[in-house]
Amino acid sequence: MEFTFELTNTWMIIFIFTGFIAGYIDSIAGGGGMIQVPVLLYSGIPPVFVLATNKVAGLFGTLMAAIKYATSKKISWKIVFIAIIPCLIASYIGSSLVMFVNDKIIQWAILLSIPLALFFLLKKSTKKQNNSIKLSKKNIILSTAPIGFYDGLLGPGTGTYMTICLKKFLKLDYIIATASTKPLNMATNIGSALAFLFAGKILWMLAIPMAIANIFGSYIGSHYAIKGGEAFIKKVLIIVLVFMLLANIIKILFN
């Protein structure tokens, strides 16, 4: 399937601005795809090209966030080194499969995953938390690889879900969870982008300027996340999830 898109100056400005905002939000709480994907779709680009272009743009923004968090010594490299390859492989498999999945199924799968994430985010444990939980290889892979598969298969909110999983299942602080999510999310983006690249679905004339905008937005967003700490990140996580829920409900109702 080939596709050509006539890029006007107006759409270019819109795409660049969208990329900046997406990079900012994504570097703090994930969910940048929920900003970029609807705008790309509204321009008339077919869904599979939208997913592919979004992946490439988000990849570079996530790279910048990972560098920023790494220089601030906020990343748990033990978790990253164990989970990065399984996440990359899982994402590649997901993106290879998504080309055969019905759009309606994808919409409902995304919608149902959001309240589940909100539940885990807002749930207060009645038991005393064990903050010294053993970070075994098995626990780390089980807490991250399924999110990698989700990123390749569906995509929106991956960084948000990964942060929540690292917080809830591996008992990391939000700032460490957010920071450690970035190199893992970068790996899932690479795995997904490779699948789309081999299929020839990436619109480079959009992906490159949006990627540059993502980098600038991500740099600023990660700075504020480090400065604002856990309370700031949790608030942004909740806002992003509520926005994702409302956006998907509206999309299904008016589709």
C-alpha cells in the first residue's frame, strides 16, 4: 500500500507544535502518542502510516529524555539492562501483528487498558509496602516485556503504563520509574520502528521535523520532572490517563 501526502506550511507548523507538546508530556508521564496520533489521523493520513510516523518521532524525543535522566543519575540501569532486549523483541512482534488486527479491536483494547492503569495508579495498598523487593530477572521481565508488546501492538500510553508497572510491581520511586522507563520505551520504539521501516510505512517528511520538535519538548519536560519530583509526576500521570480515557471514548462514540 503506497500513500502520498501533500504537506502544506500550515500542516507543517501544526505537526511541529504537536511534536513539541508530545515530547514534553511524554518525557514526564508518557502518553505523547495520544497527542500526536489524533493530529496525524485528522490530517487524513491512513492509520498504519500514522502509527509508523508517530513511532519515529517519539523515538528521538524519548532518546533525549533518557539522556537527560541519565545525566541526572535517575535511571536504574540494572532494570534497563535486564529488560531492554525482551522489550525490544516484544515490541517488534506487536508491530508485526498490528497490521493484521481490525481497527475496532485496537480501539477497544486501548480504551479498556486506560481504566486498569488508573486503578493501579490510584489504588492505595492496605499492607505495608515492601520497598526492598527483590529485583529478580524474572520480576523485571514480567513487569516490562508485556508493556513492550503493547507498545508495538497499540502504542498510546506506553510510557505511562511502564512507569506505573515499575512503581507498583518493582516498588520504585516515581522519579526512578519514570527515568528508567525512557531507555526501555526507546527500545520498544526501535523494535516497532524497525517493523514499520521494513514494511515501508514511515512518512519521513513528517517524521524528521516532528522528531526534532520532540527532542526540544522532551528536554524541557524531563527538566521539570526532575525538578518537580514524585508529586509532580503523579499529577501529570493522572491528567494524561484521564485525557486518554476521554479522547478514546469520544473517538469511539463519533467514529
